[in-house]
Amino acid sequence: MKHEYRRRHVRMHTLTMDPVELLSRLVSIPSVNPEDTADEAITGEARLVEFLAEWLGGRGFQLQYDEQAPGRPNLIARRGPAPARRRIMLEAHTDTVSVGGMTIPPFDPQVRDGRLYGRGACDTKGPMAAALSAFDDETLDRLAAAGIELIFAAAMGEEKGNHGAQGLVDRRLVAADECIVLEPTELGIVHAHKGALWYRIDVAGVAAHGSNPDQGLSAIHGMMHIANQLKQEVNGRPGGPAHALLGRPTLNIGTIQGGRAVNIVPDQCGMEVDRRLLPDESADDILGYARRALEELRRAGGIVSYEIKVIKWGPPFHTSAESGLVRRLKEGAANAGVQAPTGGVGWYSDAGPLSGVCGEIAVFGPGSIKQAHTRDEYIELDSLRRGVEILRNYLRRSAGGLNA
Ligand SMILES: [Zn+2]
């Protein structure tokens, strides 16, 4: 398999503008997240970035590489006047999930029944191809003439925690007035999503023989008490925080481990929590609540000690439905014959970290999240083509041209 992939990468540099051909090329370049698979023949984002650099360079973009990890670069491509009057960014992640258990050839894209099949076809090489295909001469010229700098950012490592986008933000490599994060939204405009706070709690008790539990202090019982309190913090307050677009915050206790044997009072217990929060909630408040509950329990003699560790923090975002970005995207969709729904979602994306450096931000793209990560991943070509049209209309409207 290894050599087969290598061979196919040769002669991939035609600057095609056809979205189906372009997507075929993107899919045929494996870019599996290395945290998912050990096979070096298909992992890493570098090969895809090489292709994107050639393609974007050929369209007149200035390129900047950002080697976030060995063999795993981000790419920032800019085109237009400097200094710019306004900056518009389109961003796509370059990694895909693994290919284990797939029922179709993952990197040998096949077009049939109005669909293109292959790993990444919908998540997120389809939306990526739609954006690139929207960068025709006329659109690029109009943007430049209007004093707008167009940025295309390709970010590594999205599937395992938005590392690339976070790195671009941390190193201050990107910023924009408006940003579209390219993900399969079925051409709907996602202008809010929840934040994700993953954290771990460890508590210590005192071991004793199971026949004599009074001699010990059960770390598992202590953790059960904390778990109930955390659940209450999210669910317990009637009419508590709720968001017009996102509903209520959620809490999931994803893992819990504790104890050493059935006949020993457990002296340790660990638990991992996935808390999805609303734009008006703060991670500090949530961790503060957990810390207070643990401290209270410790003082009451329910545990000996505790520790809290953040595993991942991804901020939420909310761009107004009345914003210029959402309005022009919606108008661009209407021009393409699509009544694009607007709203919020529960899943997470690079829009979380990027919201910190972009005035207005939304997630948008052809294809359905239902086909993401599946064994026979595909994208509807009709959706792909409409995606191109909508993104092109949006860009032209942003440049001031009313007729897309
Ligand atoms: Zn994705």
C-alpha cells in the first residue's frame, strides 16, 4: 500500500479550478492525523500542505509555513493589498481521521451516483475544495480592488484537539475581520457553538481491609459525591444558564477509575469530565466550583486530598445573526438558490480558538457532518458545487459587488 500512495502523488500540480477534480486530488493525498495511526505512509499533513502551497502559490498567494510539529506544518496564504482595508480569512483543517474499517478505498477517490467517496471527502477536504474553487480570477481581482486581503489558512491537528488553529492564534500568525471555518454544515451557517472544557480530578482516600471499611476512607465514595455535585451544577438550577441558539450546557463524565481490589477500601480515584459551556459561562468559574466542592469535602473529612488538571480548553463563540458575515453568506446562498439555515451546534471546531482573533466568525461548508468519520465517507457533488457558488457570492458581495 505504501508505495502505491507515493506513486500517486507525483504529477499532482495542475492548477485545476474544477471542484470535483480538485477534491479528487485532495482526497488522494493521505493526511491522517498521526495520533490516530502509526503508518507513516498515510499520516501527517505535510504532503497535503505541499500541494496546497503549489496550488495557492499558482493563484498569486504569498505563502508562510508554520512548522507546528515535525512534518506537521500549518500553512498561511495571503493575497491582496498590504496594508489592507479589511481582511477575510477562510480556514480548513488538513488532517483526517484514520481509515481503519473503511469499506471504500480511502485515498482512491471514486465518483458515482452523484457522490465522491474517500477519506476526507466531506470532513473537510470537500469544504476546502469548495473554497479554493471559489478563488477565480474575477473574485480575487474584485477583492484586491476593494482593498481586502484574502487569507487561506490550512491548520494541522484539528481532529485531536484543534492544535493547529490554537497554534496559529498563540503565535499571532493570523487575524481577520471576518472568518469562515470550512466544515461540512450541509450549507447551513453555524454562527455559534459551545466551548469544551475537559478536565481530570484525582482524589485520595485511605486504604483499609474491605471487611473493615470504617478504618479507611473510600476515594470512590468521595468521587461519587463530587460527581453528583458537578451534575447538579449543570442541571440543578431550574431556568439556569440557557442560550437562545445553543440551549443548555452539558456535562459528561467520560472515564472513572479507582480502587485496587474488591476487598480493599480504595485509596485513589480518578475521573475525566467533558463540560460543554455556553458563550456567557467562564471556564474559571466552572473549575472554581469544582475546586470549592472538593475543598469542602476534604474539610468535612470525606477525602484526604485532591487535584484538578485541565486536559483541554476550547472557548465557545457566538457571532450575531445580524453581522455582515452572516448576512452576506446568507444572501450569497439565496443567490445560489439555497435557503441556508442559521443557528448553533453542539460540536466543536477551529472556530473556537480562531474566534479570539477574528471580529466575526462562522462555520460553513458543503457536505453533512453525518458522513464525517464514516466507513464510506462521501460528499454529494451537488452540495459541493453549491458550496463553491455560495462562497464565491459571499466573497464578491464582501468586495462590494451586488451581483454575484
Ligand atoms: Zn472537520
